[in-house]
Amino acid sequence: MTYADIVTHQDELGWTNFIRGRHSLQFQIAYDQYLADLPTKEKLKYKSGKTWTTALVAASLKLLVEIWYARNDQCNSPDTEDTTMTPRIRELHNRVHEVYQQRMDYSEDIRVKLFDVSLDQRLQQQPLQLMKWIQTVDIAEKGPRGRKRAPVYSYFHPTRPPDLPQ
């Protein structure tokens, strides 16, 4: 069973049903199969397909709400720079400032890849890009410890295009 098969099955059921918590059982079956195929019994956060799928739907809803707020702020925020920012954008900018102040706490790989733009340039990005950048930094830092970490570019990073081979 491939991811495309699961998405096709959910497509047949409807994505509105997914948002309402009525997801395809294929998600659960795939995760249970993943657990069965693990060579070693690692400590995983989710011990069954049902709990993993429930968390997947909850995370999808959270992301949907965040995207809605970001688009709402983008559409309803003032266009000129001499007016004040909306409270949500101001909060987002404050969070970016905090992350930049704490950048020395992150590993060198994360600093090189995710802090490659100056703070002023970063703050010029759209609110959704800033939100995704903060999530990317958080995800990259929470990566597996004690084992060899995956390269930072393997994490989802929507705020800049991937490095192209030369």
C-alpha cells in the first residue's frame, strides 16, 4: 500500500470528512504495518495506527486554523508600512526575534541552513512563511538525539527554494 493509494482512498471519502475526523482506515492500516516492519522496537510516541491517525487529524486541523489566521492577517492587515501591524503579526515578529536571539543554542547545521538570512530580511517575509520557518526550526531542533541526525535540508523548509546542484 502506497501513500498515493491512501490519499486516493481518502479522496473518495472526501476531505471534508477527514477534517471532521472521519478518515480512511488505510491510514491506520499503513501505520500498523509500519510498526510491524520496524526492525527494532524503538520508543515511538504512537503505539497504534488509531492513536497516530487521531493525532494526524488533530495536527491537520491545527495547521488549517493557523493557515486561516495567517491568510486572514495577510488579507486584512494594513498594506502600508507606516501603519501598525495586526496583533497576530506583531506576535509572530516577536517570536522570530526570540528565535534569532537564541540561534547560538542551535546546532551549527541548523544555524547555517535556517539562519542564513538576516533578521531584517526574515521579517520582510509573509506571515505564513515566518510561521513555517519557526516550525521548521523547532522540528529540526527536536530531531533524534544520540543517533546521527538527518540533514537539515531533509526537513520541510518552505521559506526558500531547495539548493540546486551546480
